[in-house]
Amino acid sequence: MIGCKKSILAVLLAFVLALPLMPLSPVEAASSVRVNLPYFPVKINGQTMDQTHSEYPFLYYKDVTYLPLTWNNLQALGLRYGWSEEEGLQVSSNRDYPPPVVETLLVQDLMEATNSGRVYTAQLAQGPIRIGAASIDNLNEPYPFLMFRDVTYMPLTWHFVHDLLQLDIRWSEGEGLHLIGGQHVLGPVVGEDDEALYFQSMYYADPQKRMIRMDKTDFGLQWKSEKEGDVLRTALSSRDVPYTGKPAKLLKKDRELYYGDVKIYTFTDNDLQELVTWGAPVHTYKEYAAGEDAVIITVNLRISIAVIGPNYGTTYTFLVRHGQATMLEEFKNQRLGRVIPNSDGTVWIASDRLPSRSAYISGSARLGLLDADGNLRMVNELLGGADVLTLGLNNPMLDNPVDQNGSLHIAVYGDYAPNTRDQPVEGVYTINTKLETTLISNQTQGDFYLDRNRTLFVLHGNNTLENLNTGETRTWFDYDLIGMK
């Protein structure tokens, strides 16, 4: 009898131990999946997650890590969260301006018990899901959203993390997975001196922390006050920057416009039209030296009318060479940044990006090379980029963006002629006066800054700065920067 009981107990024990390995019923299998905890460390914004005691640990399914969309995690990563019966779950980047800063460490959802299991069961998330502007068809997703302990989990694929939510995700064998987001204190470059770059601070709570000085050599940081920032900006704005043109003296005779004895343009009725309320257009003329016996002339006509967004008016650009004027149609309605003659007789003509209400006007950043015979070649057309941004163009501390052999650093964005090329042309290049290019990087996201020593920096999102000359990268977290003395 005792032997019989032992046999029954042995069978029952074997059955219980085998439960995690037994297949789910068809109904359960349709909505449930088996998941694990990651076998590697996981960090959010530099802070290691306590996977052992976390009430909502990161999960690992189909070789992809899953993020628990808890309130604390979303706040730390700078993400917006919404849910309703009709629209379901919505997660998006926080695009408030000024952007929120994360002043404290992430508060983890911890429990006394431990996550000691090897395998857990999660369910496929139900209902509508929207990440950024994309609606998710969860039943057909190769890495579906999951539910675990009544919390939705998002797969950390490149598409969701980087493309849709603008988060950074990094991996290394030694440190595991690192998720970074919502870091905003380090703003655009304000200026520089020989030793340091100066960044605008997006932390507005303390006037003593309105600018950040960064040593170019060791990336060491130091806070600067609002007053010190004003002094730097005033000094930069008062600099006489070469190759940026000067006011031109043009003579208007009735409808005709002259530069010296050369007629460069005849105004149309539209050019001279006056509005009852706003009056006649304001004329602004500039000239740029363009080599031997040649100048570039810009004529801007702008009515001071109330508009939503920038009012650039109409701009005509002319080449006056050997007593003849030619309109440069390629630079119509563009704002020239610099016109730079080269030692071989060529001339670079660069226009700057024009800000719009929300971003920049596509196609406004242009670069052309005028050869020694006065022929203009457009780099936008040559490389197929809608925008070709000349790096260093707006750095008042860089007297000449062109190096000794006539080369420029450029960033190419967009598509000049859609559907005409098999390969994307976007990237960062050097280009010489023979119009030969060398690719530096195929990444164009971030704010580029070419300093006076011709070191090329790029400020990525999430307080990340990269030196493209050396490949060095640094990331700082908001809570560290704000706590810095």
C-alpha cells in the first residue's frame, strides 16, 4: 500500500514538474507566449534595472528585448502615453518646447519577492495600438506587443525605438542593452573659442546654468551663467565674417536696375506692386566678390506684410562678369550665406537653409561651383540631394569654410529628383573644386558644427556629441548635468 502511494506521488510530481513544458491548449496558444528574462544587464539612461526584484521586468521573446510601458519608464524616456476605449494605446515622443528635462533618477517599480522563474507566460496585446504616427497590426507583427502582469510591453526593434520614437538603443557584450531617451539639457552650439565649444542650455530653472562650456580635448564640462552667455553672443554677432557680402550700390532708373554701367534687371509689374495697407516693397541689395572682374549681386524685394511664419520676399541673384549680367536662376529666392573665390579661379556659392514655421524649407540649402569661365555647376543636381548644406557656413569664428585645397564639408539631405536613383545620396562628404566627393558618414541626423580648427562635431539627440574626426562619442544624462556644480 505504501509502495502504491509512493508511485502515485511520483507520477503526480512528475506531472507538476512537466507542466511548464507541456503545450498550451489551442485557445491559450492563440493569445499566450512563453517569455524569458534577459540574460544580460539592461539600463535606462545610465541606470541599471533591477530585474530580480522588478514588478515589471524587461522580457526577452524571439531574441528581442521587450520594454514594460510603465508610467515611470515612459516619463524617464520622455515619451507621451495615452489610452482610450476607442483609440486604444498611443505612445509618442514628447515634442514640447522647451523640452522637458529629467532631473532625477528613474524610480523603479520594485517588490520584495524575486523573479526566480526561468520561463513566464505573456499574452498578445489586444486592441488598437499606435506608436508615433504608425498604427500597429499586432496580429501580423513579427514581434508583437505583449501583456504581462497587466502592463503592455513594446518590442525594442530599431523601427519602433529609433524610427518612430527617436530613442537611442545600444548594445555591448560587456554592458548589455542600454536604452536612452528624454535627455534634452544639451542644446545647440552657441559658439566657440580656441579651447572649448559652448552649448545653449535647455534647463531654464537656474540663470547660473544657461550655457555649457565643453573642453574640445577631454570633453570636460562647466556651467556658464546667463550673463556669460550674453557676452559671448554679443562678441560673435559683432564679428566681421569674411565672404558674407556687403551692401551694394545699385541705381534704379524707372524700371531698370544698374550696377555701375551694367544693367542687371528690368522690374516687372509684380516686382513694383504696392499694397494699399502695406505700401511698396523694400529693396535690399548685396554684392559678393566672385573672383577677377566678377561679382555676385542679390536683389531682395519684400513687402512688410503680416504673415504667419517667415517673410523672405522675392530674391534675384545675378553674376556680373566682364561687363555682362546673367541671372542665376538656380539661386532665385535663396539666401546666400557665403561666396568664396578659390585659388584655381573657381568660386563656391552657398545658400543657407531657410527656416519655416516648423522646420526648414526643402531645397533652400544649395551649393554651386562657378568655374573660371563663368559656368555654374550645381552640387545639388550632381549629387542628387534636395538640400546641400555647407558646413561651417554659419560659424562666425571660421573665417573660411574652405580648406587649403579648395574642399568643403557638406551634408546632403533629401532627393533632388525623386525616383531617378537606385541608391540614396544622403550623407556627409568632402567635395573639392573638381567636384570629387569623399564620404565621411552616411548619417545626416543631428546638428553639425565645423569648428575653427576644422574639427567636425555632430550633436545627436539625447545629449550625445560625436567628434567625426576622431570617432569619439560622449553622452551625458540630464540628472548628471543639472547636478553638476
